[in-house]
Amino acid sequence: MLILIADNESFVIGISRFILRLFGWKIIGPFPHEYKKSVLIMAPHTSMWDFILGRLGFNVLGAKARFLIKKEMFKFPLRHILTWMGGLPVDRQKNNNMVDNVSSLYETHDSLCIVITPEGTRKRVEHWKKGFYYIALKARVPIILGFLDYEKKEGGVGPIVWPSGNFQEDFRKIEDYYRGKKGRHPEMFNLE
């Protein structure tokens, strides 16, 4: 019974919208559904709450966003829950080329939006990881800029960046968009 309710899209959207409103959050959209394949980056990422708020926001926007999680987590009983939530198992061994492996997923799916946090951790980092950019470049898909701003209590999606191959120029545009956005723990975000 619970799975039937959870699979009812309008029910999930309504509950997600209700929870976000209850906590005073506003979702900014619309989601660019015209792009069947994309990389969606989310920043700032400073708290485990980001996943919960992001998941609720994606539900409200009708985004079928998937996320990467280490394959070791896909064991009973978590396997079914993670799959239902949009998890994609990945092998995170050091000798494994994540960019090639993740970009190849786009060849095997008709529609795929993978969410990546470019900071790679909730702790403060001075430089974002570049993998999301090279995954999008290799898969020839756009990068959708997703955000959570705890100060304004807003989340959603902003501009789209098509990777040109000029990393420095494209990355400057991406960073400029995120400047001033506040994470739950603003001191952990390097683009204050």
C-alpha cells in the first residue's frame, strides 16, 4: 500500500510541496524538461539537509533526478530504497575512471539527469571537483545549475551551461552564478 502511494506522482508532488511550505521554502523553476539528458550540479552543499530539501524540490519540479552512490550501499535492504529514490551504483575504486564510467551511463539511458555536488563533501573545500564538467563534456549534455539558498529559503534551478571545452571560461560562469548563495553552514561554502 505504501509503495502504491509513493508511486503516485501527484501525491508525491503534493506532499513534497506541503513539507517545503511548512518549513518556509520556495522552489524556483521551471525544470528544463526539454533536455532529456543532463548533469545537474547542486551547491552549496554544507549539510545532510541539502539532500532532503533537494529531493523534495526535485519532486515539486517533476524532475527525475538520479544521484551517484557507492555500489557497496546497494545491499539488502537499502538496495530497493536507494533505487526507488534514484540512486545509481558506482564503483569508486582508485583505479576506476569515474568520468568515463558515469558518462557511459548516458549511452544506456533514453533519459538521464544525474545530480552531482561539485564540492564533493559537506566540508569546506577551496576548489570544486571538475568531474561533473568533464562528464557533461564527454556525454555531450548540458549542465543545469541547481541551488539551495538557506538565507532566502529558496531552491531550484537556474541557468544552463553547455560545456564548450574551455574549462576556465565555463567554470567562471558557473562560480559567478553561485556567489552569494548561502548554505546551511555558510562558513563551509567557498563562494561566499
